[in-house]
Amino acid sequence: IPWDAWLLPLASWAVLIAAIYAVMVATVLLLRRQWIEHERLVFPLTELPLEMLRGSTGRLPPIFRSPLMWAGFLLPFVLFSTRALHHYFNFIPAVQTDTMLRLGDNGIMLRLFLGFPVIGLTYFLNLNVAFSLWFFHLLARTESALFRVVGYEVPGHGETFTGSALGTSPGASHQAMGAMLVLAGVSVWMARGHLRKMLWTPHAYGESGRGATAVLVAGLAVIIGWLWASGMPLWLAPLFTLCAFAVFIGLSRIIAEGGVGFCRPQMIAPVFSVYGFGTEAFGHPGLVATGFTYTWTADIRTSVMSSAFHGLKLADEVGVRERAGLMGAVALAIVLALVGSVVTTLWLAYTYGGINLQSWFFGGMPRTVFGFIADKMNNPLTTSIMAPRWGFA
């Protein structure tokens, strides 16, 4: 591996990623008490690890001595092992647990799948939350189907990560983005009293937010400066950053209340920003810079912000009050994950060739990013395309 060729780009990206994660963790520290103690959000994902700790009197907690638990564990374990083994031994049948239904001739697809993690996590949800997740998913699909039936669609075309791959209308995706911005904004607004006390009367309040605020401001400055240096106009960089972190806060709130094991937004910051402010505002360098932000705003599988929230919730539940050590562990985990992922990815790519590896990460995703940039350079967005999308948002 030619590490000398990779040193500068990896170091440059490390600065940005470190700033992003620092802002995420600082946001968590500022909102922790509001979400966990004042609003008492449920955090359903903490139920299982807490159950794994409860009543531990011997070598194993009671849950690990339960035959019913092991029976439930073996069902998905054996079923999905057949899928994995099928790739190596074709005489082993692969059990399929998902299918796609086409709803009429309007291009609307509905994916049905048996998700054991979803079944398990939904067990911890309040019934109204579980119903909402299901109902509004179908509502969005129904709205998109209705648009197809009446022959209406917002100008322009759908983009990857806006639900268009499964037939969802771009209009519905912009609606979802508007909802996400409101969700994040209201969450911060509801915490204003808590934040004021942390900043102005920390001794009387029993918790200071001054250190976290300093990290937050410094991290945002680094992110905005990095985006500007990469080609994004200086006046757009703060707006883009605000949009991206509104999504992160919104997703963290959804996970904290809804307990969903995996999720991503219906609209991502790069697409929303370009359609919102127009290609002329970004310019060609700005479009390239925005394309590169797909690495940390688009196909994110996990969120450091959400993980840190859940870590602090678990710490509260088991009585860990020393948060400095906990945040040190979070920082160490981030560093180890970054180093491990970089080394593993480069080793795999140079050993086997990236084109022979996972098709989406090494092929589809890069083509999506640069295809988005090229499309917007060749087809500039006009007010007639942007205005209806703002209306739906």
C-alpha cells in the first residue's frame, strides 16, 4: 500500500471527520439532561443491554440462562446462516425473507420483509409509536401513488437517497425534510431553558455546558472552513452545515423515541441544499464540494450522535456519574474505528481490487456522487424547479 500517497488526503479528511464527531458529541452533552431527565425519552434500544445486566448474581445474568431466549436467538441465526453458506456451497438453499410488491402500473414498489431485529425492537415500543412508524410509511407511499395516478410530480427528477429508488415521490421526500427541520428545531427550542442554565448559572444548576459549547463552536468553525476550502461558497457553508446537523439531531430524536435499529432520512442535506439554493449559487466548485459531503451526510449506517446519547442513557440507568471517563471511551472508540476502517478498506482494495469488492461502496456510491455533480452542471436548476420543492418542504 503506497501510504505516502494516501497520507495527505487521509490527514485532510481526518480533520473534517474529527470536527464532525466532536460537534456530535458536544451536542449530546448539551442535550443529554433535557432528553433523558426533563423530557424522559424512552430510548427503547437500551432495554436489551439493560436486561443483559439485570439480576446478575452468578457468572451469567438470568437472560442468558433462559431456554426461550436461546430458542429465539437460534431462529434468525440458523436462517441467515443458510444464506451465507449458500454463497460458498450452492447445494444449501438460501431462505428468502423479503419480496417486492408492485402496486399497479404506476411504478410504486412496496418492500415486504421479515426483519427479526425489527420484530425484537418493536417489542419495546409504545403501541402508538409503532403504529405511527407503520402508518406514515404507508401514507407516504399512498401519496406518491396518488401523484402518479393524477399525473402530478414536482419538476425535476428523483435523486438517490430521496426515496425515489422505491418509487416514493420527490415531493414526499421534501415534505419529510421539512418535518425533519421542524423536529430538530423544536427539540432545540424546547431545551432553551436547560441550555440557558447550563451556560449562565452552571453552579446553581449542577451541570455546566461551557466546555461542550466551546467544542461545538470550534468544531462548527472547522467544518465550515473545511467546506469553504473544498470549494463551497462561504455564505452557503453554514447553511449546509445547519441542514446536515438538523438531520443528525432529528434522526437521533427518532431513534431515542422510536427505537428503530436502522434508519436514514428521506432527504439528505446535499440534495436539499442544491435544490433549495440552486446550482448557480453553488457554482461548479461548490457542486463538487457538495458531492464530497455524501461521505458523511448520505448513506450513513450508524450515527455517533445517537450512539453517544444511548451510551449516556445507559450510564444514567446503571448509576455511572463520571462522564469524563465515558466520553474518553467514546473518543477512543471513534479513533479505533476510523483507523481500523481506513487500514481495512485500503488493504482490501489493494489486495483484491476495489472493483471486485462490495458493488455499492466501491462502484454504485461513487458513480451516484459524481453522476449527481455532472447532472447539475449539465442541467442547471431554475426557479420553476426549486419553488415547488420549497413549497412541499
